[in-house]
Amino acid sequence: MKTVALGTMSESKIPQILETFEADLLSEWTQELATVNIRRGLMKEAELKEECREFLSLFRVAVAQGKLSNIQAGDWQEMRSMLKGVSRSRSQQGFTPSETATFVFSFKQPLFNRMRQQLKDAIELGEEIWLATNLLDQLGLLTIEVYQKAREEVILRQQQELMELSTPVIKLWEGILALPIIGTLDSTRTQIMMESLLQKIVETGSEVAIIDITGVATVDTLTAQHLLKTVTAARLMGADCMISGIRPQIAQTIVYLGIDLTDVTTKATLADAFLTALKRLGASITRSQPE
């Protein structure tokens, strides 16, 4: 009985089949993609055909090198780069992970059909199909991994942008900044908040910064530590920093937790803190008398 050594170019018929029937495989594959889970409205048909043509060309070249068991080999570098680009593009166009992987997996059907036509020995056919399956599965899984990573990067970037939008630094007066906080404070948000405040202090040369926690539902030890770190950082930049929005419930919690804010100026409202900041700058607001 003849034994075929899998993964060797001299024994495998896959390179020869790809070389001989490349045009036919491309035509059959594009037709296959039109009937499977590919939402054609998300991309132009001409763009899809060009991607298929590039994939098949790179696939044929890589397979011809004889590395048929490991797509991490150097001969597959261009193919990997191409698929990474396709996966990132798919994630931006709104394709699902399964639709993205289908781009590769759908090539199995035309390839296997051609292999059945050309390989008459059942054992050889089975081994070649197994070899091609393993190869295409690796490529398909690569598209899913890259797609997932691309989506995670998008989500992380959106979270970063939302955090920046949720911690705006407002210029209340010449030399006075306000940082209203809404929601909860964690380490990541505190870091963004601190960087935004310090950057604004440098840009405006402000002498006073007010951190308003009216929108913070509860204050625990960790939240208080984050606030104190921000106050300390602002002071190191040469700006006096105070905290406003200290409601009775929050005041009681701070006392109960034993948090020391004796060195920090605190006010019940942002308006009170603003008036205090004006006094420190030697400015004041007077109500005009009606004529």
C-alpha cells in the first residue's frame, strides 16, 4: 500500500492543482461566496473578487514552497499579512466573525471538488483533503483572532474617548478651572482625569482648580484616595485645588471611613467653591443695582 508523506511538496498534489486550475477555482470560489453567509451589501462585489484573487495567488505561491502544515512559516508571511488586513477591514465594515472566517472556509468546497476530480485513489484523496482542511482551518482561525483583536481595540479606544468626554475640564474664569465628575471613579478614569486636569493647568496657567463631585453617588476609601492623588498632583503643578459637592451623606461617609481631608479645602457646592476661588485671586462678583 502506498503511503503519502503529508506536508511535503514532492508528494502533495495540492500545488499542482492550484497551478493548473487557478482560474477555474477563482471563478467557482466567487460563486460560492455569493451563496454563503456574506452580506454583499457591506462591500462592493469588485472588491470581494479582488480579495479572492489576491488570496488565491498568495495561497498558491505559499503552498508551492512545500510548507503545508504550518502557516507560521516564513513562506506564509505575505498570506498572513493579507488576511490580517482583510479581517481588520471586515470588522470595520460590520461583518460578523463567522462571516469573516467564511471568506477562507468557503474556498474548501471548490478546492475539494477539484481534488476529487483529479485524485482517483481514495487513500491519497483522503490524505490530501485532510492536509488542505488543516491548512485552511489555520488560515480561517487566524482571521477570527485578528478580527477579535481589532474589535477589542475599537472598544478600548471608544471607552477611552468616553472617559475623556466624561471628565471635561472647564475654564470658569481667568485662572480658575473646574473638573465636574459624574459616576464612579476607578484607577483608569482617575489617570485620564488627572492627565486632563494637569494638561489644562499648564495650558491656561490657572492658579485654582475645583474638583466637583456633585455627580458622584458614593465615596469610598478608594474614591477618596483617587481624589487626594489628583489634588496632590494639581498642587505640584502650582495650582491650589479644592473639592466641591460635599453633600451631608458624603461628609458622614468620609468621617466614618476616617479619611483625612483637613489639608483640602472643601465646599458644599460648586458655586461656593467658585466664590472662594475668586477671593483667592483677589477678584469678586457684585450684583449690579437696577437703575
